[in-house]
Amino acid sequence: METILTWPGGWAQDAAILVGGISLSYYLRKKATDGRSGFRLPPNRKGLPLLGNALDIPLHNCQQEYSKWSKELNSDIISASALGMNIIVIDTVSIAVELMDKRSSRYSSRPETVMAKDLMGWDYLFAMLPYGDRWKERRRMFVQNFRPADTSIIRPQEHEFVGRFLVELNKTPDRLFEVIRGAMGGFIISLAYGIPVKARGDPHLNFSEESVRLLAEVSTPGSNFVDVLPFLKYVPAWFPGAGFQRKARDLYYMSDKFRSSPFNAAVTNFGTSLARPSFVSVALGAIDENGVDAESQKQIIKDTAAMFYGAGTDTIVATILSWIWRMLKNPQIQARVRAELDQVLNGRLPDFDDQDQLPYLMATLMESMR
């Protein structure tokens, strides 16, 4: 943990050593590619030489900031550049659906992140895999062994972790975000692996949270020279200015531990009283141990299970926080939701069977997920 938090100090020195060569490489690359495609980029803010918009690209509240850019540039599709990397931002749902869903075969794929994928070993995640056989294998494994409609696995764990959330929130009401993220992160890990998760200080949960934070950091456009000039990945770690290589080498263990540690615990517990139904238990149970591809299938299960935390936790937490924010901003709606709850529940906690009797509450929740 300490290594992760204290590393960035040498970045400026490495940047200074490499900047001359990179500036020349960038200039030659730009001269060689300008005008070749014949296509113009969408409107963008004026950037700096070499850096482009790298200093303006938001690291927090990205949606709101890019929406402001869209209004400033009077366009629903805008662009930005960071050290030679072009970023296209779509500001409306209708255009996003048209391009990324209806025309996905042409416009939708995965960005190339050399630092995260090639140097740090995160190439097994859905978000990093381009469409192809590896992506299809893991997608198929997920769909076949995780069915949200089968509530026998999901509902008991939802009850448990919502109960944990209420207890922890009552203890520390001033730490709402941490309590929500801890409870929902634990729920996702339990759902994926079926392993016990502590309410506080769980090693799997803490490591997963730190790993996702680091991955987001190194995947941010413009954060690493090697993503702009991929040939730099062949520069040896001892070479002056190759601090990114040393950083990748020192943190490589995280990508392997992120998928291996909880999976190995799940495999150890599989078939014992410590295991609970989960994606991993269902998938392992479907494997023919005597089959020729048993080990390959286990690897695919391990890779697919690792996707749960990164993909699920942020979505759930964002939805909950969005709902809470809307309730605080609209006290009249909050009062109506409270009145409906009081009328139906009479002081008890809600259950899934109550959904049909709580139409207004359900409408507010659906609006938060829209």
C-alpha cells in the first residue's frame, strides 16, 4: 500500500529526460498522419502544443465537466487530445445508442492502454479486451453461469449486505460514502466468489478497492507516455527516463493478486460448509474435471470473476448516491416516498415482496438508474 501511494514522486524527472525525444517523435508522427484519413475530428477546446488538452481533462466529475465542454462547443459530439491520443465524447443518449449499440460493429471496441494491459498485466479484464475469441469466451462464461433472474443466489446475499449497510451506517452516519462502498463492494465479492467478507478491514475488499483505483489512474488518457508512443514499452527499466517501466514492474503483482487471491480462496472453500452459492461455485460445478479443457475453463472462470468488482461496485454505488442526492434536492418527493413507506410497512423493513405496493418508491429508484 505504501509503495502505491508514494511512487509518483519521480515522474517529473522521467518526463524531463524523455520530453525531447517524445516531442520529436510526436511531431514526426503527426506530420506523417495529418490529412491521411481525410476525416475531421469533432469540435474541441484549443490545446497546448504537444500536451493538447491533457491539463484540462477531468479526473473527477467527468460527466458534468464534459457536458460543460459540449455546451461551450455547441456540439453533442466533442473531442479532446492528450499527448497525441484523441478522445471522442458523446453527450446525448440517443447518439450514444446509435453509434455504440446499433453500429457497434463499426464504432465500438476497447481503447489500447499499453501501460495497464501490456506492462501491468490487466489484459484479462472485459474492459481491456477487444472483441475477439478471448472476449467471447469470458462473456459466454458470465452469461451461462450468472443469471440475475435466478434469485436463489442473489436475494439471500442482498438481505445480508443491506443489513450490514444499515448497521454500519447507524454506527458511523458521517461516513456515508465509505459505508455504501464497503457494503456494496462486499456484496459483489461475495456474489462472485462466495467467500466470507468482513464488515470492516476485509483484506480482499481493501485490496480490490485499491487495485481499481490504481487501474483507473494509470488508464486515464495522457497519464503515461507509453500509451501515446507504444514502442516505449520495449525500453528497458534501467534506461534513464523509463520510470514507467519500473512502476509497472513494481505494481505488476496487483493484477495477478486481484484475480487470484479471492479465486483461490473460493476454490479452497468449494464443496465445504464455508462456501456459499456464487458465480464461481456454479461455474466450477459445471466443469468436467476429467475433460481436456478443464484447466482452460478454470482460467476463464478466474478471469471472468475478476470482472465483477470493477464493473459492479461503481454502478451500484453511483445509483444509490444518485437516489440519495435526488431525495435531498427534492424534499417534497422525499416526503411522498416516506409517506408511502410508512403506510405500507408500518415500521418494519421493506422486502422484495413489497415492491408492487411501493410504486412511487420504485419509480424514483428507476429514475436514478436511467
